[in-house]
Amino acid sequence: MDMLLDPNMWIAFAMLTTLEIVLGIDNIIFISILVGRLPADVRDKARKLGLGFAMVSRLLLLLTLSWVMGLTVDLFSVLGKGFSGRDLVLLLGGLFLLYKASHEIFVEVEAREQHTPEQTDPVAMKAAGTKLFWAVIGQIAIIDIVFSLDSVITAVGMVDQIGVMIAAVVASVGVMLVAAKPIGDFVDNHPSVKVLALAFLVMVGMALTAEAFDEHVPKGYIYAAMAFSLGVEALNIRARSKRQQKAGAH
């Protein structure tokens, strides 16, 4: 009870929750883009499952802090460069994100008009839909682990009370649940914004890969570049909207 009355605890909680939300932006964008490929009636379910995986993976890592911190110990070295378990997770996650984001950009830009032959068998259509749904959930789960590891290690460096960490994770995922749908709808309705978001994920993948080789790229630079690009695109969207209104008036 005394801990709840401690203002320092509430300050730590607020700071850590804010940090978790900021670090979760790339996770929300990744989930939104993958979920956008699913039928509209299952997108909310997939979105909630994806963020549920994010929360569970973060909580499990928090409850195994000694194991997580042990991941920073070098397992082997190549040409004098030591690689720890954390480095390997970041490397594999970064490469996966680079591949996935690049592939999605290709589909969006080059192969947008290509469609697979339509299925006429309802059973086959349902099976294909179920397979796609769980494929998306599996990809979300993989990248959740990578983002969660980075997030938990950052949290450990800021706060030393496990209860505060758990509360911050739960609160941040709650905020992400509220924000995920409008962000996903906006990205899905604006193809140019979707390509920008995918380019952002490419930068995140590069940053994760560089981090695996001990080359730290502050995420603030990535977020600033993305915010600037989105600002320019917002002006373009507004300009296009005004042109359409003028064309409609004539």
C-alpha cells in the first residue's frame, strides 16, 4: 500500500508506459499492415490476438528477467565480434522485418493488380481464409518476440520494480488496442501512407540488424524521419482532397 502512495513509483510508471507506447508504434504498424490483408470480418479478431501476443510475450520476458539478462552474454564470436542470444534474436528479427516489409512494398507497388484465381468451392475458400489468418498471426507472433525483447531490456534499465513494469506493459497494450484500429483503417485507406509505413518498417529492420552488430541507431532519428514524411503526405492528401472538391464543383 505504501508503494501506491509513492510519487516516484507513479512517475516511473508514467514514464515507462509512455516509452512502451512509443516503442510499440512499429509493432502497431506491422500488425495493421498484415491484418489489412485479411477479410474485413476477421481483422479485429486478428488485431486483438496480435496485441494479446505482444502483451503475453512482454509479461513472460519480464517474469524471466534473469534469463533475459543472460541473453546479453556472448555465445560465440566471429572475426572478433561476439554474438549473444539477444544479438541473434535482433539479427533474425531485423532480417525477417526487412524481407517482409520489402515484399509488402513490392506487392503494393508492383503487383497490386495481380489476383489469384477465384475460388468457387466454399470449403476451399474457408480453408484458404483460415490458413491465411493463422499465417498472419504467426508472423505477428514472431515479430512480437523481437520487439518485446528490445522493450523489456529497455524497461529493466529504467525501473527496478517488476510490479511497475507489468502495470506499464498492460497499460501500454490497452492504449495500443484502442489506437490500432483507427491507425489500421487510415493506413489501409491511403495506399501512399501504407507504402510510407512499410518504408518505416524497413528502417526499423535495418536498425535491428545494425543493433545486432553493436551499431546503435537511435529510434528518435527513425521516428523523426517518419513524422516528417507523414507530415508531407498529410499535405498531399489535403491538396488532393481540395482538387477533387474543386473538380466536383465544376
